[in-house]
Amino acid sequence: MQQAIFNGTRTARWAVQSFLAACLLLSNAAAFGQIWEGGNVENGQALFNANCASCHKVTNEVLAAPGLAGIRDRWTSGDELLVQWIQNPQAAAESGDPYIKSLVDRYVGTYGWMSAQAVSADDVKDIMAYVQNPPDVAAPAASAGTDCITVDELPVQNADNPSIWFLVLLVLFLVIALSAAGVNRTLRSAVNVSKGESPLPDATYFQRAKGWMWNNLVFVSLVGLFVVAYAVVIGYQGLMGIGVMEGYKPDQPIKFIHSVHVCENEVDCKYCHHSAYESKHAGIPSTNVCMNCHKAVKKGRRYGETEIGKIYAAIGFDPESGTYMNGAGEKGFTNPQDDFGGEPIRWNKVHNLPDHVFFSHQQHVVVGGLHCQNCHGDVQTYTVGRQARTEDINKLVDDYPGLIQLSKPTLTMGWCIECHNKAEVSLASSGYYEEMHERLRDDERGNEELRRYLEDDKITVKELGGWECAKCHY
């Protein structure tokens, strides 16, 4: 009897375990393939350009990592491991998966470990949707010569300044006037001698000019008033131009071409300037970021190996063997130059705000949703970085939604104030604005302000405190 009960219990336990195992297998079967279906292709393209495009292509071409065409057929290890491989490659490699092991054996020795990417499982799903449905990759190549145009030089600022020509004409007029006055005096003196009169007494130019001005006091006063007013205007314009650096384009130690990286290779701006998402500063990319691509890309389209060789010299990389010198670059994000005596790349700063001005890239990029082009212009046509001019940015208004036409010089206080006065804010765009909206609605005085703000059916940055001095000044 007891044996029968024991056998029955064991059978029931086995049945329960079998049922749970079957459920687990079914759930895994259902989960498998979720990464490959239902993703957002458009969002995936943005994520791919920001996180993957520097090393991967959506074709079979190898850049610094294998091309991703056909990845769904090659990857048979499950969704969870794929997400882990992207988020933490070294941890995924410890699983012993044979396909991952083959990738490590083939690529890590030459190109190093793939950087861990800060993407979620949903982000991976969107990326895989884009990888499986990429745009026509032949189209950009065919149009590269027309769309990816590099603007090598900006027109010289103030080349047509009318003040210069006015001064030139004024000097010529004075020379002619003095010469005519001298000839006139000589002729008058000759006429006096012919009449038997005494010649005109000798006098300096200053004495003659003083006498003429006394004889023509009204005319001289009007001319003097004009000259003083003109000097005031020119002086004011000169003072207002202090610190205005539109079109500034310093030389750099390496001839980095933005148009090749941004337009031709479609590298997202924030891949190199990644701290724009989370910091006050957009940041200058470290040499390690350059090496993510240039471990494989050893010859440039414009300058061959010359400029890329400067990157190798700075970080201590031997392109022939594909290894770092004396362990340089293998100690994390320290200074590999210390290991072999190399010199770091000394980039020249292009955009510079006064010390008393606070500006946060994170606030404008993440909360404000601004494009880089809103402030930096058409970066994909640049060679080295430059400070964009207002008129150049205004030309992009049809290409970038939300870009505002402004009139003041870039990076001036008037430019920021004008933008805050025109930029509209969606109260539903972030929890911060929603809370401000609630406070305005709940407060009696705030309700009056809210009604006043909404008279034109929009709320601007200015109306939410964007003109308060302490927002930008310490």
C-alpha cells in the first residue's frame, strides 16, 4: 500500500515537473524570435547609427567587426544571449557559446573587445528590425558626389565692409583737396605779382586750413558733426563685435573631415560626442573612440595613411601587426601615451563660452530635443569643426524640424535670448514641464499666468523661466 502511494506520488511529481518543463520550453519557443520581429525600423536606424555604425555595416562587408547581413540565420543561441552579447560582450563570452567563441577568436585579437552598449532589449529589437530591413545601400554611394559636398572655405567675414571703402575715399578726397588748395594759392600769388602787388605770405597747411575753417564755419560744423556720429557708430559696432567668432575655423593637429564621417559613413554626431546626452559639455572624443574604427580603417579617402598615422602615433598602435606598443591601450581608459612616450592629440577648441555662462548640452539635446545642426550648422558639409554663422543655420530650416530662424550672431546672448523667446515647449514632453504645468494650474496666481501664456495657444521657453538671469549666469 505504501509502495503504491509512493509510486503514485512520484508519478504525480514527474507529471508536474514534465508539465513545468513543457511550459518552459513553450515559453522559450515563444520568446525566441521576439527580438527579430515587431521592432521599429526608423528608431533602429537611429540606434544603429549612434551605437553600431562605427564598426558594423548592414551588408556583408567587414569594417572593424563582421557585417550584419544575415545575422538572424547565423545567430542560433537565443534572444537573451544576443542582448547580453551586445550589453556585456565579455560576460556573454563566458557562456562558452561556440558562435561567440568563433567571433572572439577571429576579431578580438586584431580589433579588441566590442564596447558594451547601453541599449535595452527593446532597443536591440529595433536595431535588428533595421538590420533585417536596411535601406538601399547603393543609393548613398551613387549620390555621394552630390549630396556629401564639403564646404572647404567660408567667405572672409567683413570682406565687403563699406567702412573700409569710405575711409579710402576720404583719404583720396583729402589728398585732392590739399593739392587743389596748393595750386589755387600758387595761382593767386602769381596773379598778385602780375598786378604789381605783393605775393601771398608764406603759411603752413595748418594755418591755411584754420583760416579756411573760420571762413566756412557752418559747413565745417556740419561735417564735424557727421564725422563724430560716424565714429560713434563704428565704435559701437566694434564693441558689439568683441567675442563674436562666427565662421571661426582653427587648424587642427589632424585633418579630420566631418563630411566623410557624418555624411558618407553616416556616423551619428553623438557617437563621438557621446557626453552631449549626459553632460554640460559635448566633449572631444578620446583616441580610444577613434580606434574603434581605425583599427580596421587604416587608409583615408582624402589623405591616405598620413592623418590616420597621427592617431596611431598618439595612442601607440602598430598598424602592421595590429597590436599596441608596449601594452599601450590595454589598460583601460588611462593614458596609453605614458607606456611608450607618445604625445596626446592636442585639439584646438572651436566653441568657447565665457566662464560666467552656464550651458548644458544634456538639457538642450535630451529635454529640448534639439538637433546638433540647430547650433552647429550643416556639420555634414564641414572639414574641420567651425563656429557656424546664423545665416548658414537658417538655410537648414526646411531640413530639420524644429529649427528656428534667428537673426543674432551665434553664441551671443542675443542669440540665446531670441531662441528662448521663439522656441515652443510641449508640456507633455517631460515630467519636469508637466509638474510646472500642474503648479501653474493649482496656484491662483499661476492660473492667471497660465491663461496669459496660452493667449497665443503656445508656451515658449521664455514663459517657463528661460529669460531668468540665474538660468544661464552664475
